[in-house]
Amino acid sequence: MGEYNFGIGKGKKNIAYINCGVGIRTGIISSGVLIRTINNVEDAFGHMVVDADGELCSCGNYGCIESYVSISNITKKFIDEIKENESSLLKKNLNDIDYTDVCSLGERENEAAMGIIKDSALYFGIGLSNYIKLFNPELIILSGPLIQQSKLFYETTKEIALQKCHIKNNNIQFIRGGYFEDKSIAVGACAMVIQKIQN
């Protein structure tokens, strides 16, 4: 709502906002209307199944986007791979590694980190292509800690999403972070309060 009313989405009718962090949170405005899911669940996109025989998700289902893309899962996969290969790649204790380390290594072209980030982006891109086909957004704002820390994740996601949509000459605009960046959620909450008072 913040980006739609006051930010990068101003003047557009269809926008999607996706925040990638501990989980995947989304907001979609279609024809100027904020779309609400059942029970106003904002993590429905994160629990879209992209691999029927995939990994177990925290929701109990298998193959959800979140089981591949959340920062905790990316970190766990990296630590598991380091343990398996007995790599002394990091000076840190394995228990002290977090997603920022994985993202930083990915940007420095570490093969293990790059592989995990690209694999996560593949599943996220597949889910995003489904989202694009359903809602036809003019603008997609990708935000949150994972997007901010990993240009590789952002670029790979964008490439896969467009590839899977089979869109060549498209008018979809992708933005990394949005106008308000990490303040978007707070601005949106304020916008919703103001809107409610005005109505």
C-alpha cells in the first residue's frame, strides 16, 4: 500500500510486492484493489507448491517455495554442504554462519554458495512466473533481507520468472527494494490506517 500510494507503484493499477526473509510475504494490488487471501494470510505465496516431491516445509506440505527460499533454509543447506565436503572455507564456527555470509560468498563467486542461491532462485522464479500469469502485474517489487543481500538471487529470480512465463517483449518492471526499501511495510501500515480513517 505504501509503494502503491506514495512510492514506485504510484500511478500503476497492478503491482506485486514480495518480501523475502525469514518467510515469504506478499501483497498484490489488482486494478487498484488490494487482494486479500483466505483469512488474510500474507504468506500464501510462500506455500505455493513448486515441486510435488520436494522438501518438507514448516507448514507440513512438501515442495513449497518457502522450503527452498527462506533465509533459514538457505543457511541450513549451505552449512550441510560445508559439513559434507569438510571444507575449511570459513574462519567462522559453522554455528555462527548466517545468510549474510552465504550471500556474501555467493557475490564473491564461491561455488557452494552460488549453487545454493541459484537453486533457491530457480524455485522462487518458478513460483513468481505462476504469480505473474495469475495477476499480470505491471510492476513487481522484490524486497527483504535476501533480496538486499544477494544481487545474484535477485537477477536469477527475474531471469527464471520471465523465462518460465515465455514473455519476450514484456512490459513488466522489476524493482529491487522499492522506493521505501526496508521501510515499505511501515509506510504501508500507515497508509492503511489513513485510508481507514478517511473512509
